[in-house]
Amino acid sequence: MPDVTVAVVDNDVLKKGAGYGLLEQFIVSIPATVESVGFLAVARFVIRKKLRRGGVVRDPEAAIALLERIVAQAQVLEPTAEESAAAAELEYQAQQANLPFDAGESQLCAIVLTRGISTLVTGDKRAIAALDRLLAIRGESERMTKRVLCLEQLLLRLLRRVPAVRDAVCQEPRLDTALTLCFSCSSPDVAATSWTEGLNSYVCDVRRSAPMLLADD
């Protein structure tokens, strides 16, 4: 296992990558290797439960098997006492500012800032906007400039190499309703340009809410 962690990935991206069967491809698109990315230690247990819940994916056991294979090769992250304190402070400030920022995202952010990790990958658009605002309040926006990557950016990068991404998304329509609509899963004749336009629209929305943080496409 390498000492250098290139990126940390949140539970939402982990769940959808496993559910679509694209988790390793997601990681390559960061770009990173499986061995150089990190997940919170509790992620595998939380995501296993979510994948088994209520028919979210057609074959939860296959998704969980992929999850376990990737997590076994990746870096398991446990916040230090310093990082836990920093995460708690972020959560408190978010509450004071009435911003949506949960414990998982705050811990990942604290780990990224403390350890100097280059990229935070998250599927939580509200958390990205909240983090942008929180860092602005703290006068620390430059510490995360262009270091956040959203799920739709990963998919755009992946589409450049793997056109079959649409098939994977459309086979799991309940996993992410917005992505199912974006890829026009109910309209098989829609051109590929429409998919990229839809994804770019989401990325632009995120960029408007977090102009300092979001990485270049």
C-alpha cells in the first residue's frame, strides 16, 4: 500500500460506482489507482446496507462484491484526533450558518486539509456548496481551490474512454434518478451529445455554487 493518498472518495460515489459496476473506472477517471485512493473506515458497512435496501440495484450481492474487492485494495482512512476536532468545528460552523454538511463529508474534508491530499471526490452537491461557503467564512478558500471533483465530472471523463457508461447507468435506473434522466434511459434514440450536455449542465450548476472549489473538467 503506498504512503501517498491521491484522493479521498465519499460514500455516495462509492455506492454508485459499486452499483453501476464502474467503481474501478471511476477511480481511474480521477485519475488515480485503486491503491492510492482512500475511503472512510465505516464506508463499507454503510454502503453494504444501502445497496441491500429496497431494490436500489438489481444485484446487490454483485455490487457488494465489487465494493469489497476495491476497498480491500484501497486505503482505509481513520480520522486522527486533530482531524476529528477539525471536522466537528466544520459541522458546528455549518449548523450556525444553516448549511447542509454531514459528518462524513466533514471528516473527509478535514482529512484532505490536514494531510494535503490533492482531491476530494463527492456526489453530494449540497455539501460542495456548503463547503465553499464555509471555507469562505473561514477565509480559507484557497486551501481547497480546484480540489473537489463531483460525480458528474467523473462520468464526463469516463464517457471519453468508455461509451458503454450509459448502458451501466440505464441498467440501474433507481440508483440515481437524475443520472437516469440525464442519460435519457427511456429514450434509446437520443444522441450521445445530449448525455454530455446534461452532465455539463449539472457540473455548471455545481460550479456556480462552488466557484473556488470545483476542479477543472
